[in-house]
Amino acid sequence: MNLKVLSYQVADSIDIKQFKTAFTANIHFADSDELFYHVDEFKYLYVFKYGIICFLGYDETEMSGFLQLITPYCKNYFDQRLSDEFDIETNAPTINYGYNKIAIPNPSIDAIRLIMLNVSQSVSLDYFDQQTNLLLEETNYQTQELEKKGRIDLGGKELKKYIGRTLNLKNRIAGNLYIFDSPEATWEDEHLNKLDLGLKKTFDLQSRFRTIQEGLQIVKENLELFKDLLQYRNSVVLEWVIIILILVEVLNIFLEKIFK
């Protein structure tokens, strides 16, 4: 049997606490960060608080209907969604990893959950990578301006917004670091642990995550430079203001003495 996993980044975040009370399908696993439903035979649903929804066994109409259902529980719902798909072939003699697919002998519900989790992690990394690249593009523009003009075109308010976007992205990644850890079920089951390690390698999760970290580190270093340059520029302006005020005062005293 061939099964298809489809995972979407639909929003910045999902209020899964409120959604859990409204959606009454058979829930197999739940905590403060994720909800995993066994809806029907060979039909599963995974909802993550960081804005990911993962389907297995759903057709296009059912997925579209569910996305409409969950929209009120989403913060900053996306019109353009990142997605990934992954095929599962069951009844294979042994586990075999391929490009965007896996062959596995009669997967358990925990194995299904593990596969859907890793596909969702991959989509989340795509999203964070996209956001990091946008910050890098802004940084590169400013460094090019610095090279051409000897100054940056950022004012104090713009720089603060830029720093805020960077810190917000770093905090969101840090807040979702748990998704890169293995679920508790893999700690006690050797087969699940082996499956988890193989999936992480297939999706290249660790390497992609390091690339995002390195990109954010570059942005951070550039922001430190921009902040120092802005502080220097402000101090120079302040020095000139003080010098002008002193000159005005001296000129005023000089004129008073002349006219007296």
C-alpha cells in the first residue's frame, strides 16, 4: 500500500489549546505543542503550534475543508504556503529510504507519527531558512551601501525594527527547538530510534538547521556593526551641536562687549 504525507506551513502559529476543544476526532497524542489524531484507518492528522499542519490519507477536498476549519485558530495565516510531501510504501521486507519516500514493513501508529513529524520539521526548516535569507538580503544591501557610500542608510528607528525582526526570528526558532529532539517513544524502542535517525538523515535536518544558525549569526554580527556605526554617527552629531552652541555663546559674549 502506498500512503502520501503532505505537510504545510499555514501560519506563524496555531492556538492548539483552543483548537483541541473544538476538534473532536480521536486523539492519539497531545501536549502543549502538538496534537496527533488517528482520524480513521490509514488517515492521520498532525497539528503543531508553530503553524504546521500535516496530513496522511486526506484528499484535496478534505484538506481544503480542514484548512478553512482551522483558520480562526491561526495567527498570521499565510496565503502562500510552504509545503512538502513524502510517500510511504508499506509491506516492504526492510526499511528503505529513497528520495521523498520510504519503504517500511507494516508501520505502527508511532512510526507513522514519527514520519509525519520529520516531514513537518523539514517544512519548518524551509520556512525559517526563507525568513533568514530575507534578513541576509537586507544585511547584504546595507553592507553594499556601506562599501559604496561609506555609510548606511538606516536611521535609529529602522535599525531598531531590523534588530526586532532578527531577535523575533531567533526567539521563534529557539522556542521550537523541541521539534529537533527525538520523541520520547524513540528512547525506549530501538526500531523507532533507528527510523528517526534515518529520517533525520534523509531530510538533512541537522545540516539545514546549522545553515540557518550560521546565517543568523552573520546577521547578528552585521547588526552589531550597524549599531556601533549609528552610535558613532549620533555622537559626532552631538559633538557638532555642542561645538555650535559654544561658538554661539562665545559670539554672543563677543558682540555684547563690542556694543557696550
